[in-house]
Amino acid sequence: MQYTARARTAWLALSLIALPLPAQSQEADSAAVAAPALPKVLLHSSRGDILIELESQLAPITVRNFLRYVDQKRLDGSDFYRAVKIGDDGKYGLVQGGLRGNPKKVLKPIAHESPRTTGLSHLDGTISMARTDPGTATADFFFVVGDLTALDGQASGDEVGYAAFGKVIGGMDVVRDILEQPRSPDAGEGVMKGQMLAKPVKILTVRRVP
């Protein structure tokens, strides 16, 4: 038998009401362990600072990979090189940065963590991994401007989306500023032609912060 999403939600709610909850003592309450704090990273660029919170519980592979680049200072001196506006009003787009395949700094590709499994979505301020095919992501990443949930992929089918792994919690104005930087009409290949910044924005340092 097939249920609609509303029916499944109602069934679950009724099931939870019907199940007796175990009694909890004050001792159990006091022994409850708080969830670990999510790691934060400060990206210092030539256009300003961007503070990022990483979803280490939901996307552990991707966050661990990103933090390797951060802790080994591999992203220092890289840049934002691509800015894509979606629509004419400038409310949607993405800004991409990273090592651009630098063989001296790039580590091995990582397994793909799809939004299907992490539950993360490409909402305004999301940071996600750039890639070609799933499982090819290394050091390049992008920030989302506006809600671009099409990047989550499909609930069924072959499109598995991009690996979102955190969000901007400070400095979104810097991301939008980078999106507005002039682009070269000739740089870039294929679909990226006309999307490359005429003057890349330098990423000076990327560090963990308390």
C-alpha cells in the first residue's frame, strides 16, 4: 500500500502519541551529554572575512576533508575565481574558489555525500563541494547566494546533487560582493565561459576559530 507524505506524517505522529515514553530521572537528565560544538572556520580574503560553520555530524567525510586543507594551510594563497549569476536580478548565484587542481596542494578525491543522505540543502549561504562526477571532489568549493535547492539533486534518479557541508554565519555581504565582481567575457571553457572573474579574489588565510 502506498501512502501520501501527509498520511505518513500523520501515521508517525499517531504512533509517537501511542508509544509510552520511558520515565527519566533527574540523574539521567543531569548526565545528558550536550552535542559537540560544530567546527567554525574563518576565511580571510582580499574582499573581507567569511565565517563558516561546518556540519561535521551530518557530512563527516566532506568536513574532515575540508579541515585537512585548512589545518595544513593548503588553501592559503588560493582564490575565488568564478562567480555565476542566475537570473537577471542578482538574487541567486554561486561563488567558487579553491586550488583549481594545483598538483602540489590537492589531496585525493573523497567519497560523495549526497544531500539525500545528509539532509542538508543548498539554501542561501550554504558551502558545498565543487566537482565534475560524484566522487571527484578535492579542494574546490562554492558558496550559494539565494536558495538553490535544485543543487540538492533528485529524491530518485541519477542526479545525486552536490555535497553541502556547512553554512556562512558571518560575512555573507562579502560573498555577495564577490558575486558582483567583473567577469572576463573570454576566460573559461564550455559552460564556464564568461563566468570567470577578470581579477580573482585572493584567499589570504583559512583558519579554525573557537
